[in-house]
Amino acid sequence: MYADPGIIRKILTESGDTWAVVGLSSNRSRAAYGVAEVLQRFGKRVVPVHPKAETVHGEQGYPTLDAIPFPVDVVDVFVNSDLAGPVADEAAAIGAKAVWFQLGVIDEAAYERTRASGLDMVMDRCPAIEIPRLG
């Protein structure tokens, strides 16, 4: 239910190419760093969202989603599950089309709210694993 194959395909191929990656910093040892690299290889624009607002993979970072001065299509969430719900709510507030909670990031109430807001959502999956499977 939280990782419907049709929704995964739609987010990766139809929802748009601007991905805000919440939790992405210049720390190369963090999963977000590698996943963002894979997304870029597959043609996505990766926008780092982190309190430090660092430039990562050549893209200017922003401290929050609402600080990004252009439209975001997908919000990819790399924060702890207890912090993920408010990020999903912010994604809806800024007009994103979809929210993607990474492996291990689970908030069923946030999933229900996000879907009820009209956004597509995947939870507890990794786009860097899913996107090569589209072939």
C-alpha cells in the first residue's frame, strides 16, 4: 500500500524533475548524498534542504522547503520518522506533486494526510533502488 508500483513509476517518470532532498548535506557518508547522486544521473535536479543550506552536487541548498524560490515537484525525505510528518505537510503547502519517504522513514498518519491532500506518496522505499528498475 505504501509503495504501490504504479505510484512509484508515476513519481519517477511523470511527476517532474525537480526533487527537494530534505536532509541532504555535503556529508559524503550519509545515504542522502549517494541517493542524490543517483537521482542526478537519471536526470533529476536535486535541491538540498538542510539547516546548513550547503551547496551539494553543484546545487544551491536551502534551509527549509519554503525557502526554495522555484517550484518543487517531489520532496524526498531523509529525516527521522518522528520529524517526517511536518516535512510532508510542508511539501503539500509548497505545492509539490509528490512526497517520497526513504527506507526506514515511516509515518502512517502523514501518509494518509498527504494522500488526502492530493499528493502521490511512497513510504519506506529508496528511489535510487527503484529508478534503475524502470529500465
